[in-house]
Amino acid sequence: MSRLGCRSLSWILVSLLWVGCSGSVSTVPSQPLVSPAPPIVAGRGTLAVINVADAAAKRVWIFPPHSDKFSREIIFHGSQFQPNSLAFDRRGSIYIGVNDTSSNGAYRVLEVNLRDFKVAREIDGLRQWDRGSVGIDDQNNLYVATKAFIGGDIKIFRPNRETRPYIEIKDPLEPSKMLVGRDALWVGYTGAAGILNALTRYRLRSTDQTWVQSTGSDRSAALAANPDDSLLAVVLSLSQKNVVDVFDPKSRKRARILEGFGRMTSDESGNLYIAERPDRVHVCSFSSCTRSFETPHTWSPLAVAVSPLDGMLYVTTGGKPSVEVYDPRTGKLVMRIAQKGFEPTALAIEP
């Protein structure tokens, strides 16, 4: 391991394992935050949540499928480390984007093997940025949205532990939102002074841009695509209000399906779910919103995701910090994950 890797890995405590500069792993006495904790079960439906309750030691908690008790944690020691993005691949790893806000900080990406909870790869030296993010495609390639000296990049890394990208998409605008779909990469760009915003689509694993749409001063706050990547739903932050618009790159048409601000996701059947504060989830298609249901505990939705196991909708909330799990077909709350020392900000579910 390089000296750079030695220094950068020293601030990470992975569950009950400490990764040292020699690359070896040794155990430390258990300090569980909940008791009893179930054994780790990684696989489809595993939940990961960023927990920022402790400013000096932020955590990523790993929950087995259908469990309300975390079984492992990844700890980032130091108030300067801000984990902000999560993604699972399809071979048993989780990727964590971390912004280092110190004077010489950078944006880093950590790959952790969920089978043994060893650090498999660390990508370091990216430009410091609180809007950096990570994503994974169906061939386990890693996408990292980063800041550049001018504008920003999408860096694409092979799934072979390399720490240098093999493809870089460069743009004079900043990639503030990124969505890796089944067949396309979607990016919401922010321009200078917030007046040159745009949406784009690229072929996966390529710099080939297949669509671009200016949104002027309207800034994209969330993205969701339908299963064949032919339509893009966007939560747009306007000067006077917030809306959800659907873009059709082929026809160049744009349709408004909802007025209101929310966090958004879609499922494999083409359903859209928009969690709007303070207490409602809208169930939509990519042409209209047909119904909604109340979420009485949800004060401020921060992130949403759909489980591939059973289609349940996971909503990360502030105000009363928790992760709430709803059956979107009935609107019924089926599980609420609320634990002492829990302040979740982002989540991901293993596909």
C-alpha cells in the first residue's frame, strides 16, 4: 500500500475491524450501539444508511434485508469527513463518497467488501466537493461525479480495483446530480451563477452524449428514469416554486406532472415515487400522478429508494430521524427504523 493510502485509510474504522498501513486487519473489542445485533447478511435487499448523529464519528450502518437493527458499521473519525453518497455493485461491495472539508481536503471514494468488511479500494485526490456522488452500472463500473478547476467531470473506473479512471466526461458545467440507469447515464449540470443549468444523457461507459436540454435558471434537485431510459423525471427548483417535469429526449417534449418539491425514485415497473414534505408520498407514472398517501412520521424526506426484493419504499427522514418503510400499493407503514444516535441523511439498497 502506498504512503498516500496509509495516511488516508487511518481515519476509517470498519465495523469492528481496523485497517492499518500494512494492509493487515486486526480486531478490536466490540462496542455495539444496539444489542443484540443480528449477524451480517449481505445480498439483495441489504440496506446502507449514512448516519451523521455524531459529528466527530459519522457512520454508514448496514442493515440485513427486512431488518430494523444494523449489523455492521463503517466509521469515519473526524468532523471534517462528510460521507454523502452510497452505491452497491452486484458483486458484494459498497462504495462510499466522502468529502474531506479540511484545508487540504479532497473528495474520496471508498470501496468496502461486504463479505469480510475489508477496504478493497480507495480513490483519493479528487477535488473537494460537497456535491460529489457515486453510481454503479450493470457491469459494476464505478461512476464518480467530481468538481474540476473549471466545471466538473464524470470519472468512470473499471471494476478491477484500479484507482485511475479509464473514461472521463468533462464539461464546463458542474455535474450536481447524476443517475446511472440501465442503458444510460443522466447528468444534471449547474452553470455559472445558477443560470446555465442543463440536463444531459450519455451512453453508458462512453463519452457519447445523446441528448442535452437547457433548463435555464431551473436547477435539477433529483433525477429518475423509466426502465428503458427513454424518459427522465426531474425535480426542478424554480425561482418561485418547485415542480416535477418529465422530459422525452426523442420527441423533445416536456410535461409537468406535479407542483411541489420532494425526493424521488422509480422502480423496475416504471412507477415514480415522490416524497414531499411534510407528510405525503405521491405515486406517479411518467405521464401523471394518480394518487398519494400520508406519511405521518415524515417531517422532512431526505432520500428515497425502492427495495428490489419486495418493492417496498424506504424514506430517510429528518425532524424525527428514522428510515420509514412503506408498501406503496397500500400506503401502509410496514417498518420504522428509529434508533438511539440515529440521524440518517442518505441511503442505498443492494440490487
